[in-house]
Amino acid sequence: MAARTAHAADTPVSSPATPPRPAAQGHQPAAKALTHRLEAICASADLNHDGSVSLEEFHQDIVQGWHSLGPDADGYVHLAHLGQLPRIGKNQLKRLAAADKDGDGKLSFKEVVQARMAYFEAADVDQNDALSLQECMAYERQQRRLPK
């Protein structure tokens, strides 16, 4: 996928609707594995298949991701329950926990939206209200301190 884009599924607050990670085939370098993961993420968020994730598509992904976390009747997602979900990895759980700004052990929709939008704004370096795969890769490398 040459110019695909990524949504923030693997962002400070990750979308649990993220496609599962591909089965390990030997040891892939971290950057290559990340590229494959971001390509899968952006393909699922790029609803009109134009090669970028627009702000509108990103908003839709936030809502879909929120619902897939399974909020309780009061509208919260408890971090303790997320650790039991097989589709939530350690990195993703760490990022979700970081979104819990009030430290109450649960996520509100507002906390998730704020964290996801912070990712979008930071990654969208050309400020065109769309994320390209290249923008997301550059942002993820910076965050993870991976080589280019």
C-alpha cells in the first residue's frame, strides 16, 4: 500500500477495532512490523478508500473504537477489564491507561476523544485534516524512537 494512511488505532489511545496483528513470521524488524500494522489500521479507517484518513473518517473510527471497548451502563470503560481482552496488547493498554487523565481507573468517552484527537493533531504535520501513512509512520517513529 503505497500512500495509505493510518488512523490512531495505534495512537495514544488505540482503537480496539484495530485488525488483529498478523501472525509472527520469524523476527521482523520493529519498523517493518509497525508499517504492516499501520497499513492494516489505515485500510480499515479509510472508509472511502482514497488513501488517506480524513478528519471525518477519524471521528467515525473514534466512535467505533469506543463502542468496541464495551462501555458500561454509566458510559465508562474500566481499565481492569481491558487487560482481559485478547485483542488489547500491552502497548495499547498502556496508551489507554495514559488517557485516564483523572486517574480513576476508567475511561470516559471524553478522555478517549481528547487523547485520539491529540494524536491526530500531532501526526497531521501538513495540517490538511487528513493522515497519510507517511505522517503516521514518522509520528510513531518519533514516539517509539525507531530508526527511519
